[in-house]
Amino acid sequence: MTTVNAFEDARLFAPPPEKKPRNELGQDDFLKLMIAQFQNQDPFKPMENGEFLGQLAQFSTVSGIDSLNSAFTGLAGSIQDEQALKAAALVGRSVLAVTDIGYLPYSGPLAGAVELDGAVSNVQLDVTNASGELVRRINLGEQQGGIVRFEWDGRNADGERLGAGHYQLRARVVRGTETESVPVLIRADIESVTLGQFGAGMTLNLTGGDALSLGQVYQIT
């Protein structure tokens, strides 16, 4: 009569161990294959150094790519976390942005600035509507170098208040008999921020429906 002790009985009825999927080659598997290749190769035809180094290089490349992918995934997550913190700090603030399109609210002015590299005899601003019609020309007069701020009250040349919407502003500076165009900086309020994926940057959503990239921001106030 065959006697089976408790240990053997448990081993007999225990489920077979799960087998790992064999669609991947790990480091241990690679070393086992390499040792087996050494043991079974023809001693009169040893493996050439180039072939041996080539196999090692292939394995190292695959392993290195996996490590890089993991590192980049972690880096992308860190960048997105940093973007989220920056975005939370920007909502509700104002910016001076490099753009010539501004939004005139239902009440209040459209504000902005121009940056001068030196003294000028006059700064002129032309305001045009969506149809391209000139609705107001503003002379800021003689100005020194630096940031020159302005506000347009939303009125045309006849003193009539125009409707809310987008207007284009172009600036010129006068130096003696010469006239030169200069970039306009528009002041705008940030309502929300859209985060880019995998560190691609963020988009600032402004009052009036405009959107700017962070690279267009000249100053945050």
C-alpha cells in the first residue's frame, strides 16, 4: 500500500505553476542561450568576435531603448505636473502679449503698449475694425525709450462708443522725417489655460475668445 504524506499530497493536488509568457527575452535567458552556444559550437570554428559583439550590441540596444522609454515617460509626467502648476498660477492674471489684435470689452478700454529703443518725436496708433476700416488714430506725442503704455477708450473719431469685439492696432514711430513701424503689445486677461501633451507647451485662453502661446507673452502682470 502506497502512503502519501501531507507534503506530497499537497504537491500532487496543487495547481501547476503559471508559466511566464515566452514572447520576451530577458537578461537571464540571453545569458543561458549564450552559454549554450559556447558549449555546442565547433571548436575548430569558434564564433567570430564580430558576430559575438553584434549579438551583445543588439541586446544592449533593446535594453537601452526600454530604459530610455521609461525615463522619457517619467520626464513627460514631471513636465505635465510642472505645466499644471504654472497654469494654475496664470489664471486670473493679465499679460502683455506680442499681437496686434485686441478685444474691446463692452465697457472699459482696450489697453496695450509699444516698446521703443530710443526717444521719438511721436507715436501713432491706428485702430481698424474687422472690415479693415480705420476707426481711430491716436497720437501719443513725444516719448522716451522703453515701454510706452496706452489705452483706447473704444470711441471713434466722432466720439461714439463702438461695439465690443476685436480690433487691430498698428503702431508707428516718427523720428524727424522718418517713420517706422513697431510691434504692438496688447494687454489681455487670462481666463483659462490649456495644457499641451508631453511637454508641448500651453495655450493661454483670453477674455474675448482669443488664444495665445506662452511664447507670445512679453510680460505677466
